[in-house]
Amino acid sequence: MVNKTQALQRMLNEDGVIAALAIDQRGSLKKMLAQNTDQQITDQDICEFKTVISQEMTAYSSAILLDPEYGLAAAKVRDRNCGLLLAYEKTGYDVSEPGRMPDLLPTCSVKRLKEAGADAIKFMLYYDVDEPQRINNQKQAFVERIGSECSAEGLPFFLELMSYDAKIDDTKSKEYAAIKPHKVIEMMSEFSLPRYNVDVLKVEVPVNMDYVAGFGTESIYTKAEAATYFKEQTKAANGVPFIFLSAGVSARMFQDTLYFAHEAGSTFNGVLCGRATWKDSVVPFAKDGKNAAKLWCDTQGRQNIAELNAVLKKTATPLSIPTLL
């Protein structure tokens, strides 16, 4: 029986770093495609787009994150040396009730995702550390169940944490940026506890880099303050490996952020990078079809990944894998 250690090894590149590609978007991807064509976007279009990205770009990635709803065909055409993460969560959340409560895909289980070829499981959780305990207690129990399920099946558990504030609608705003470090660092501290059985945390950087002096047009953090938050984030991980998500920023901004994180003393173990790598392929695909998207992937897409991998060589900390039972 394959154990977590062996499975996690398949997520790493030759440097022992997670250099993974994320394309598990569903509703948001459909909107991106629809904005660039007059044609109706079908489920087949979404599957085909994911397949192009997987087929053309996984030769340069240590792993790919896909969803079982639209991504299984894409998983089959990935590079043979590329590990497979499958998403377990239902996309979005119920806006009619408070708390952004999570839910699972109703016809999936960790066992079934493993049977579909998953080397690891990813679950995404929206979490506001300042919401009432009656809400957060439910989310904590939810994550405990998934962690136990992954342990039972011997698959690594990647927990993606998305911070927010229940009273602030725009997480890109200056108002939210002022409290983001507290939100990100405190939730990492919670979910790095052993009770959750999380093997890798997929997290935001602890600041909005657009508001760091020298990075954006307006600043609310000095570089020294931002660096301190990156150090606090590493401490909050409590030894649990953690990787950064790109949060849709440009490829250049993401690369600059990784350099800053490293210089600040962050010991992040890689990235699970989505839109920052492939989002500009949406336009050629939507307007001119899969061959145009393939051409983009083989030129600009390949360059984006090559540049990111070069940055990771200089900035990411190799993963020290214990025996994960």
C-alpha cells in the first residue's frame, strides 16, 4: 500500500520543491472564457481548455491540481512525471447564510479520488478567524474529518486556506489589507495543529503586496513591516510544510513576491500557481480555439513556468519529508 511519504514525493521536483500548476477553477473559469467570446461556453469547452493546459504545460511542473468535475480527461494527458492533486470541495459557497460554509463534491470521497488517480487531495476552506466560534467550530470539525479520511487512504492532505472578513466585501481593498496579516497568520497557526492531519498548507502571502512600499502606488506597510509578517507566517506554520498560491496576480508580481518572501526569511516550500501562469491563454482559446491556446502555452506559457521555476530554485526551501503514516 502506498503511504503518504511516497505519494508526497510525487509532488516534488528534482530540487525537493513543490512547483505545481493549479487549474481546478470551475465557475470562475467559465466566466473568464465567456468574457472573451460571443459563443456559449459549454462543459466540454472547460474540459478541453484544462486538457490543453495539462498536455502542454505539465512537462515543466512537478504536479498539477485539477478538479474531478472537468479535469479527469486533463489528468490523463499530463506528463508522466507530473503528480496529480484532485480537489475535493464543491466550488463556491452558499451566499444565503453567514460563514461561507464549505461543502464536498457529493459523489466524491477520498477513496474515489484515489481510485481516479489522485496522488494527493486538496480541500479549499474560506476562514475568518474573527467570526463567531459557532461558525469556526463547524469548519474545524469539517477539516478534521477530511484529514482523517486522507490518513485512512494514505494520501497527503493539502489544505488551501483563503482568508476573509465577514464585514468587508473586497479582500483586495486597502481596508482589508490592513488586517490581512492577522487573518492569514492566525488561521495558519490553527490549522497547523496535529489534530487536522494536514500535510501541506496552501496559503496566501501574509500581506497584499500592492500596499507594500516600493511595490504599489500606495503603501500601508513598510518593507520592514511586511518582512516581519513573512517571518511570523513561517513561525505560525509550526513545522508544517507550506506553499504559496498566486491569487491571480501577474506572473511578474508573483515572482517578485517570492524573492521578497525569501529575503524576509520565509521558508515556504514551493507554489501551487494557477492564473499567474496560464490566464493569458484564455483569450486565444476563447477567440480562436485550442490550437491557438496550444501555441500560447508552448511560447509564453512555457516561458512563464521556466521563469517561475528559476525563481523557486533561488527562493524555495526544499521539503524535508518525514515518514507520514
